Amino acid sequence: MLPMQEVFLAIGMTIACTILLSLYRAVLGPGVFNRAAAVNVIGTKVVVLLVIVGYIFERPMFVDIAIAYAALNFIGTLLMSKYLERGEVCSP
Amino acid sequence: MNRKDFLSVVVTFLIMYVFWLLLSACIGSHHGIDYIRVVGGLICAGIVTAFSHKHRLLFTGKEEKVLTKAYRFIFYVPWLLWQIILANFDVAYRVLHPKMPINPRIIEFDTTLRGDISRTTLANSITLTPGTITIEVKGSRFWVHAIADKAAEALLVDKTMQMKVAYVFMEF
Amino acid sequence: MIETVVDVLTTAFLIFGAFFMVTGAIGLLRFPDFYTRLHATGKCDTLGEVAILFGCMIYSAYHGMPFVVFKLLCIILFFFIANPTGTHAIMKAAYKTGVKPWRVGEERR
């Protein structure tokens, strides 16, 4: 009979610390590609953090928000890489 | 609208509607069936089907023996998961070692796979197993960035993954 | 008794996933070049996230929330396809624009 509330809280704090570590690369990374990769990584970790916060507060609503944010992050990364490669987004 | 168009519209609409019902959980809730969600689901599934039934996924009429390929694909996934876990331990070892033994290079090779789905599966599997990332695919030529010698050797010389994908999609 | 087994399994998966996520973030800081940093995060992040979400699935499957299990399964399947594709897209953009890869013996970038 483990104290699951404390376990979820500890894992959530660990993920928040890793988000802070990735922010260092997002601010500092020389050039735009390092920053784009770091933003993608932060988006991935935020999805996990949303699900764990949903378990801490015992509300199943947060999983829906996590699905929506995962889709948004994917589309944002693809769009940014397409713009950086070609210089324009929609090619006729 | 011939018969195949009609069938694809109906199948797309049914899949979208069932997915909506499962996501919105309006059947299992204890307050009875929520009619707003049921009717809203019909409208939303209808709009999505109207936009996207032309890009068919299921009845494209191009592939054959779909059931055999799906059956073999289900057996391919656990092998892939085991390779992912094994090689992720290798990447964790390289990250946490104080001397960081890496030796990155870019490799080019040709494959014998022909279809679109099999090349996409191979590129995705190469990016998922640690040690290699697919940079570009042009025709049947792959450019791959490898981080160490062992991973590059396993991809070029052994060709285990390419044989497995060729077995799944029945292209020898 | 089964509740203890489910709790222990969930904690094991959560710790396994959190270890790989921390490794991914450390790799983002330590590696000397853009391409190698993407190696570290694009793979360790995917496995760590799948492990954490699988642990949460086991926990809520025991406590009787079937719709949450289905939604977490949707996130996991989406993630196996979306994360490698995003990594590949941004690496292809960098290669086409002319970022040079790093060889052994050069300085950090």
C-alpha cells in the first residue's frame, strides 16, 4: 500500500526540473535550430506533466487537454521546420 | 458517385463517430445519454467526413492481401519495442559516461523496398532505434546520421531491420 | 493484495520513464553538436514518455476508469508516430540549410 499521491508529486517535480534544464538550451543555443529542437522537447515534456497533474488532482479532464496539446506541438514543429527549409510555408 | 466512393464515405463517417463517442464518454456517464453530445457528434463527424473522404486510407484499391500484412505487422511491433529498449540503454550509457564515447558520421545506402508504406515504416523504425536518424529519403536512397560505429554497422552490414520490414510487407 | 502489486508496478514504470527523461535533458546539454543533441532527445524522450503513460494506464485500469485508459492509449499511439517524424523534419531542414556535422576532435558548437 504505497502513498501514490506522494509518488506522483515526486515524478511531477522531476519532470518540471527537466523542463528547466531544456530551457537553458532554448535560451542559449547558438542559432535557430537548437532553439527549435528545445521547444519541441519542452512541448513533449509538458504533455507528460499535464497527465501527471491530472492524477494529482484526481480530475480526468486533464487528459483531454494533453491530447490537444500533443497535436498542437506536432503541427507547430512541422510547420517551423518547413519554413526554415524553404523560406515559405505554402508552395503553389 | 460509384460504389467505392459511397463505401469509403460511410466507413469514414462510422469510424469518426465511434471515435467521438469513445472520447467524449457520453455513454458510460451516470446521468443518462447526453443528447447534446450525440447530436454534436453527428455534426462534427459529418463535417470531417466531408473534408477528408477523398484521401482514402482503407479502400484505395492499390494494395492486396491486406489481412496478411496486418497480421505480420502485429508481430513486428514487439520486436521493435525490444530493440528500442535495448538500444536506449546504450544511448543512456553514452550520455552519462564522463568521457562521452561518440563518433558521428553520415551514411548513404540503397534499399530494395519498393512501396511507400514499407519505406515509411523503415524510415520510422530507423529513427526510433537509437543510434541512427533518417535525414532524407530520395527514391530508394537513404541518408542516415549515425552516432557510433556499432549502430552504423548493424544497419549497413547486417541488414536485419530491412529483412524484417521486407518480410512484413511481402516484398522480397 | 492486488492493490499493492498494481501500486508497485505503476511506481516501477514511472521511475523508469522519469530516468530516461532526465537522461534526455542531460544529453541536450552535454553533447557538442546539433545533430547529436537531437539523437539524445528524440529517442530517450519517446521511450520515457511511453513508459510513464503506460504506468498511468495500469493505475487507472485497476481503479476502474475505462475511458481514461482509451485516451492514454491514443496519446501513446500518436506519440510513436509523431515524435520521430518531428525529429526527422527538423534534422532535414538543418541539413538542407547547411549546418555542418561535427567530427571527433573539433571544438563544441
